[in-house]
Amino acid sequence: MHLAFLTPNAYGHVTPALPLARELVRRGHRVSFAVGPDLEHLVRQTGAEPVVLPTDLQNPPMFEHFTTEDLTEVLRIGLAERRTSMPVLMDYYRDNKPDVVCTDQLDYHGQLLAEALDVPYAYLVPTMATNEEDSLTDLLMSEPLDFTYPPLVQAQQECRDFFAGYGVYKELNAAEPARLNLVFVPDEFQTNAEKFDDTFHFIGPGIGDRSQEGEYRPKVPGARLLYIALGTIWNDRPEFFHNCMDAFADTDWQVVMAVGGKVDLGGRVPPANFDIHRHLPQLAVLRQADVFLTHNGMGSTMGAVYCGVPMVSAAQVPEQMANARRVEELGLGRRLSDTSADGIFAAVRDVADDASIRANVAELCHRVNSKANGAALGADLLEAFVR
């Protein structure tokens, strides 16, 4: 088979799909994976063929309270990107027609490409799944969507006009499930998992082999290790990182902090017990960590579950907040209500000292790791879907 993978050009969307792509290649299938040049190397490592798009690593604006106006802006940004990417996709796939398009639920590219080529598509879902009861807008938005908002109506019409240019006149709706939905979240973590029909398969986190990312060796082996990271997109929060330094300076905690490529710490000299980097091999650090202070993006959340690390949540946007609520509901950690130095220290201390949280995390970690390989299950489902 030939399977085409399309996701937003962002780590949190590309990396969960990589183990599935690798498994399909291992089985002898042809896999092409559309991606921007920043992440092309990750695709090549799987053996898939990169289809390099003229798109930068996604750095969308941060919306702590995602509104109808914000959705309108996101639609316009997405349409501008599709105007440059779709010609490249069509040039490649017109003579390399796939048997199925495996597309991120949040990326209209894949649905549009599948309709334009008249091939089926399956959804790759890196977040919690949504359906009629738990809608996509409920997950992503902080207030009810106003469908009558004139700029939104105009943006939607511009999208329809663009789709028509590729002979697609049907309404493309990311909120409507596909005939096959592969969710990179275990059913134990999914809210209301029992209410989803048999088109949804909770194959679990796409962790895969991350050895190529490198190892991490703690400076003080055996010391309690706190890992702090706010993901790859919305991490420009110097005040938060300064408060973390104030909270744990001169304590018995060994603190590893990934601050990303944008934040300016003002030349501050880190405390002696801090190890600060722009970027780190996250899974390698999590395997050493006792507590993870995280933004609770789903990739980071699943990494913590996979490695059995309790979490303190510094969630910033609605989807992260939904993950943080679920973490708290399952007793895997707590949400951070006070981001002062004292508040951060107290939250980390309380989670580290909570035996019930450690037990809950260990149990879910065991259950996730003892299940059948999610990439193999996803490949089985795709093979059956196409045949």
C-alpha cells in the first residue's frame, strides 16, 4: 500500500505519528509524509519519504482564552498556509496516488487532499478524542462558538472557495469523525472512552524509539530530580522560569529546565543545582525525573505517563487545561494555582510527597506499557481499512 501522512508542522503533531509510519515501512508499505524542512529529518529516520512543504515550524499565537475571534484568525493563518502547500501536495500526489490519507484531525490539508484525489482518509488524533457529546470546540475553546460572527462567516467562505478550486464542494468538517480514527491516547486517559463507537481506536501514545534524540545524565546521580518544560511553542515565559529558579535555589532538588529557543532569561546566572538548556531529549530526562512541571501538552503528558512521572500542571491554553483536569481526575498530579516561587515550590513538594499520586502514576504506567504495541495495532487497523 501507499499511505500518505499529513499533520501540522509541529512537534506535538508529527512525533506521535512517527512510530506508526516506521511500523508501516517495516511491513513493506510505502509511506510518504508531508512535513516542513525543520522536521524533515524526523521523517527520514522512519524510512518514510518526506514530502517537503514550504512551511515553517508552526508557532501559532497563544490564546489563553480561545474565542470565536481567535478561531477566525487561526482559520486565516491555516488558509494562507494551504495556499502555498496544496500545489506542492498535488504536484507530488497526482502521479503518486495514495491508497489512504492518514491525516491529523486538526489539519484540513489531509481531508482536502483525500477528497481532491478521491481516496479514503483516516484520522490521526494526538489529543483526546471528541464526538457529539465531547465536541472539538469544547476541547479547544474557552467559550461557546458564535457561528454568526461576520469575520468567521467570511473566513469559512474563503475556505470553501479555496476547496472549490480543487474540485471539492462538500463541507470539510474537522469536528466530524472519520471512518477510522486512531487516537494516540490510552483509553484509561480518554474522558468518557466508553461513549465512543467502534470507529475510534485508542492505540496509546506514539512514543517509539527515541534513542536518536540522545541520552541525559543527571549531574548528581541519586538526587531528587525535577524536570521543568513548557513545550516547543508557548514557552516564552521568563517570569515563570525565574520563579522556578527562586523556588528551588539552594534546595536539595536537582532541577533540569528546558526553556526553548525564544525565552530571554536576562543573563541571570542559574543556581548551582539547576541544569538549564534550550532543548533536551525529553523522554531521556523523564526516565530520570521524580516530578514533571509541565504545560500538559498531550505529547508531554503521555511521555510522563509512559515513564511513570507525577505531574504538576502549568497549563496555558484550553486543550492543555483539559489534559491537566484529566491528570488531576486520575490522581496523576495536580494543577498549579499559584505561579509565585512559593506556590511552585509547595505544589512540587506536595506532589512529590503524595504516596497515592505515585501509586496511581505507577499503575497507569504499568498498564500502558504492558499493552500491545500501539504502532502495530494502528498498522493492523490501517491495513484492514484499506483492504
